Amino acid sequence: MFRALYSAAAGMQSQQLNLDNISNNLANVNTTGFKKSKLEFQDLLYSTTRAAGSDQGGGNQLPSSLQIGQGSIPVASQRIFTAGELTQTGERLDVAIQGDGFFEVQMPDGSLAYTRDGAFKTDSSGRIVNSDGYPLQGGFQPVPSGTTNITISASGAVTYTTASGTTNSQVQLVRFNNPGGLEALGHNLYKETTASGTPELGQPGQNGFGQLQQGYLELSNVSVVEEMVNLILAQRAYEVNSKAVQAADEMMQQSNNLQR
């Protein structure tokens, strides 16, 4: 009964973290370029009372074991990098990636971070920056003064049109062997880790890299209906584990009330 209490308590803690993860997904349903995550669980250690294959005498062996588990534990929050829907904004510096890849920005400390959020602006010096003012890398040149039009093709060719002519540049995207290994920094940014592998540069639309869509933004890939279903499942799992705690407590109470 003591084991039942601890196993059920471990299950309740797991579902509480599951609820936290679902809540974060729902909170970011309108976050540009947000990628949902799912919690992964493993069962805990087992107490083995009788081991399978143990000798029972006379050449007989146990065909199966007697094991009692100790509950569950969350082991990973897996980021799901499926594509979100594209929404048209008409803004000339709103760029969505249709397919694989990330934009690269430079952090204030000089390090690099990666994002799917393509809502870009220009700062006072003409640099293309994200909403936090971090400059966009990967070949994006500053916008010249007096620019009247900006064109970004699906293959990453950027053309600035001014009164004196045009300026052309070619931008690149970044991808990783294991994007699920990236570390989320908040602010729609990810950081390279040992698990993600080193960044690979490439031209949009070539060698498996996604294409660019000017005037569009990628929405979150969170499905409200799916998350609501997961929310109900987490709530019911938490509830049934609490019932197990209650049942174990009642059994212990009955044992304590036994009289000779």
C-alpha cells in the first residue's frame, strides 16, 4: 500500500508537468513561428519478487516474472517542428519559411540564435532586425536610404530598389540534423546545442531547404482541438491517480482499525 501511494504520487506529478506543457502550447497558439512540444514519459524502476527463468527445481523454470512498478516520470519535452499555416500580411519585411530551415540572428553578446519568426523590421541604420532589435544574418544587407521597394524571391534573392538603381543580395537559411535538440531561449529563439548538431547553411529552395514567402508569416503549429483533448486526458489521468492515493489510504485505515 505504501508503494501504491508513491506510485500514484509519481503519476500525479507527471500529469501535472504534462498539464504545464499543454498550457504553454495553448498560451502560444497565436505566437508567430511557435512550435508545440509534447512531454514523453518512462516507467520507473521495478521491484522484482520472482524473476522469469529462475529455477524451481526438477528442471522447471518460471515462465514469467512478478514485478511491481514504481510509477512514471517525464524524461523529455520533444519539440515538434511541423509547419504551421501561412497567413498573408502584405508587409514587405514579413517573410515565412515554407519548408525546412531557420533564420539566423545575432544576439547582444555576439552569439547566434535561430528563429522561424519572420516578422522583421528595419532599425535606424537600415539593418533588418527582429522584434527585439537583433540583426538578421545570413546575407541580409542593410536597407539603403531612399529605398522604394523591397523584393524577396522564393529562392532568397533580395532586391532593393532606389531612385539611383537596384541593389541585389542572396540570403541563406540554416538547418540542423536534429532540430529537436535545439535549446529554446524564449522570444521565438533557439540556440545550438551538442544534441542539435552544427548549423548547415544553404540557399532557400535548394538541397531540401524551404522556400521564402514574402508578405507572409508562419503561424503556430498548435492545434487547439488537439490540445484540449490532451488537456482532458491529463486531467482524467491525474484524477484516477488521486483515486489510487485515496484507495490506498482507505486500505491502510482499515488495516489500522483491525481488532484482535
